[in-house]
Amino acid sequence: MNKPLRIGHRGAAGHVLENTLDSIEKAIELRVDYVEIDLRLTRDGHVVVLHDATIDRTTNGHGRIKDLTLAQLKRIKTKDGQHVPTLEEVLKVTDGRVGLMLELKIRGRAKAVTEIVEQSGFSSPVIYASFHHKELARVRQCLSSAKIMPLISHGQIAHGIPAKLSADHVGIRFDRVVKEVVESLHAAGVRVFVFTVNGADDIARMRDIGADGIISDMPADFRMNGTDMTWEMEDGMRQV
Ligand code: G3P
Ligand code: CA
């Protein structure tokens, strides 16, 4: 049976407010292999975990993250009373417990992000993902051993994209993926992750067409009857 990696999207966004420490803890509690988080930058150059360009949707504050300093951001509560974590905080609390899929939402910070990860001594697996494919090329320049994953949500599923980046992973919106796509990418040596897959039926379908990683807001669904994705992690967590 295909045993894809189980990845909690933005932590476990369907269970606890996205991109927060509690959401990440929830995903770990639900025994995901990886947690996906989004990375952005504050005005004073700190890498923080936030999906949107503004803090309006997920916090009680408002404004663009790039206009706020970290000190200002620390005074703002998320809508469930937490705070917007820094990348360093996430590395510290997840080390040795779960892999991280780091989505670079911003351009021009590959060096800073890879340095933070490397200097933290983080020992679990890391995948650098982005829709900004050139930024992933910069990640590779900064860290030759980096695992990179170009993300594709529309347009042609071009096999040339992972090939051009020497990427051995690609992330594709799940409703664009059929078995033939997975098979031809596999034939080219590329592993296929799919996002964002919610509900046991779609999770099972993605598993059955051979997806190598399934990214879901609802990691509890990996454990529902019918998805059959309840195997234990090997050696604490599974490598990519
Ligand atoms: O893993 C890819 C997925 O997270 C990309 O979409 O908008 O949820 O960041 P988004
Ligand atoms: Ca994301």
C-alpha cells in the first residue's frame, strides 16, 4: 500500500487557528510526519509565521506585516489569544518531533531563512517550498543540500519546473492531479505532494493515485476509518 507522508497544513488549520504554536502542537498530537507553515518578514527583518500579507484575518490587529516591527507584533494577539510565532520559536518547539515544510511567501530572504534553520541546529527534516520558484533556486545556492519543492496551483503541470530547479519534489493543487501526472513525475524521479486535501474521501483518493505527501488542514482525517493512513511513524518520523 502507498504510504504517503501526512502533512498538517499551516499546523492543523482546520482544528486550531492556523500558523500558531497551538496549531502546530495539534498537528503533532495527530501524528503528522510534517507540519507546513508560511513565512513572511517583519519591517525589521524577522522571519515570522503568517500566511497573509496582513495580520487582519488571523489577529486582533491590522496592517501589513512588512510595516510592523517584531516588538509591535509581539503586542498583538491572534484571534484565539496566542501570538504570531517567529521561525526560531517554531524550530525550537518542533526539533526532533516533526518535519517542517517551510513555505517562503516572500522573495529575497532565502539566505536569512536557511541561515536561521542551519544555525538553530534543527535536526528534523526540512523541505523549502514556494510558489516563487526563483527563490527556491536561491535556497539551493545558499544550501546545496536543501530539499526544495516548487508549488504549482494553476497553468500547465510542467515537468520542466522541478527539472530546472533540480528539485526532487513538487507540490501541486490536488484537484489538478490525476494518476497519470503522478506516474510521469515519478518516472522523472520527482516526488509529488498535493495540497490542500480535506476529507477522508479525497485523502484516500490521493493516496490511491500514488501521491507521496498529502497536505491537509484536517490531520484528524488521516486517522478516520476508510483513509487507512494510521500507520505509525518509522523511527519517530519519516524522512523525505
Ligand atoms: O502547501 C502548499 C499550500 O500551503 C499553498 O497554499 O495558500 O495555503 O499557502 P497556501
Ligand atoms: Ca502555505
